Amino acid sequence: MSHSSIKRIAISTGGGDAPGLNAVIRAVVLAALSRGWECYGIRDGYNGLLLPEQYVDGGLVRLTRERVRGITHLGGTIIGTTNRNSPLEYPIVDKDGRVQYVDRSDELVRNFMLHHIDALITVGGDGSLAIANVLAQKGLRVIGVPKTIDNDLDRTVVTFGFDTAVAFATECLDRLHTTAASHGRVMVVEVMGRYAGWIALHAGVAGSADVILIPEIPYDLNKVIAKIREREERGANFTIVVVAEGARPVGGEIIVKEKAIGRAERLGGIGERIATDLQALTGKETRVVVLGHLLRGGSPTAQDRLIALRFGAAAVRALAEGQSGIMVALDPPNVNYVPLAEVAGRMRAVPLDCDTMMTARDLGICFGD
Ligand code: F6P
């Protein structure tokens, strides 16, 4: 299909929401309308096309100029999202009440055709981009837009949502400093990030944490205790510990809250464990704060809005240029195209020799190693 034959495109948002999704939607819609294309939003990932009977609007929402007015600064996504119900492993309950997981990707591609949708722009993390890659291989014209607060996607300098999450976590650390200092306590702050320590590292450095524990460096609690003692000797009776949800002790495992087929496992609980152990081993009063989904909410920062708007506009330009099977990616000062096959299912961990890590070490921040 040549780009000149595009008349109607769809956009879907998949996986955990991230501040900036609505900015992408607005940019896609305005850039599509200016080319004379119609734009539809698919409800809740691909559910709008796979379970249309569940929606009063049939699962597809016409995205007009009016519908996307004033949404750039709003968190969440106006078309909904899900991190369940992958079309590649779709849960179907059989007549005996058992859940079977089936591949509905062929049916999904057919549904795009039935609705005369010529191309898809899909905004998501590694799971959504892996699905996008399969859909592209099955002949659908697809452009991926990288999104996640975790910043763990390969081949893009940064994902939108990350800066907002880091800004909020940093503000929380500032607030916790004063109460920790007033009470002479250890404050353990658990942040999201899945198997990567980007949020913990960036917020921890910006928010002057004393200890940062990340999945990339299994920690030894004795090193954390030594840091607390060292601070006491220097007259600082409190310590701020930032821990990524995917952190684990040397020789130990990540704490998994929930495991299920067809969706990512849920992490969390390491902060509570560390706080309990630190209080028992140091005798110091310790409190834990889990920032959790607060990191996914709120208004996107100016940086995230700008990246999201640039990604949305670039995705439409890519379609207009006849591209498919690619992800738009930030490669300053440009937005480039990267084949979906090169990013699908790949995760980017924090490089231990990166400048931010070296800065943290120079500041004396303890990583539990
Ligand atoms: O990927 C974004 C993220 O917020 C992770 O940091 C976290 O592990 C996960 O999603 C939480 O998912 P849920 O919304 O299903 O609890």
C-alpha cells in the first residue's frame, strides 16, 4: 500500500499507562487530520477490536480535533489501556470455566481490514512493541511509539513518562528528608521500574539519597548498615534508602507479587523487607514508603510532553513516508526510525559504567556492593 492510499488510521495504547500518552494521541490526531486521514482510537489496547460488544461505542472511538483538545497535560490515556489480554496469548474462558490462552493475532489483523483501517500507530513498552512486530509481520502497516516510566527500552535515548516519574519521586525524597532528619530515622523508599534501576538511580541521585539499590547490582545489607553507621559517625542520624522494586540481595530472588500467563509478573515488597531487616539489625527506627502507581500519575513534565508530541508527529510522518514495522526513537537532536524486530522483547538495564552511576559513586552513594 502506498502512503497516498491511507485514508484511516488507528491508535492504540498498551501496557501500563505513562504520563505523555495523551500528548502522543493529540499529536497523532492533529498530524493525521492535516493529511486528510481519519483517526480512530482502539479502546483498552486491542480489546476494542477483539471484544467490541463490551463497549457502548463498539470499541472504536472517532478521534476528532475536538476530542483531543486540551489533553496534552493530562496523565493517563483517553482511550484506555491494559497490560492483560495480549492478542498473542488472549485469555478465553472455556465452558468448564478454565482459562485457555489463544493466539488471536490473525483475527485482529482481519478486524483492522473489516474496519478499513489502513495503518496502526501503537504506543507501548516492550510487550506492546513485540505484539506490534508480529502484527507488522502479518501484513499490517504498523508504527511503534516507545512508552514507559521504567525507561527500560532499547534503542531510544529515553522514553516519555520517565522524566515525570523521576521528578515526582525526587519531590517525595525531598519531603522525606526533612521528616527522616527530624526523627533520626531510616526511610526506605520503594520505586517502580521492573527489572531496571533507572527510576531509582535518577531520582536517588537528584533527591540526594544515601543508598540506592537497583536490580543491576545485587546488594549486601551489611554494606547498607555500614553506610548508616558511617553517616551516624559523621553526625547524620538519618539515612534515605531508595530501592527499585526489582532489587534483590546477593544470592537472593526478586520479590514477585503475582505471576500470570499473558501478562508481565507484578513486582513489589522489597522495600518492606529491607525496612524490617534494617530496623532489626541496626536498632534504628525505620519506615517504608512505596511510591508505586503514584509514579504513573500526574501531569507530564514539559520534557515528557515534548518527547510525546514529537513521537506522535514523527509516527504519522513515518506512515506518510511509507514506513512500516519501525519504532520512532529519540536520538538527539533527531527522532529516528528503528526496526521493531530490533527492539521487540529487548530490555535495557542501567549500564554500570554510565556517567550517572559514576557521579553517584563520586557523591559517596552506597549501592550495597
Ligand atoms: O511498566 C510500568 C510499571 O509501572 C512497572 O514499573 C511496574 O512494575 C508495573 O508497571 C506495574 O504494573 P500494574 O499496573 O499491573 O501494577
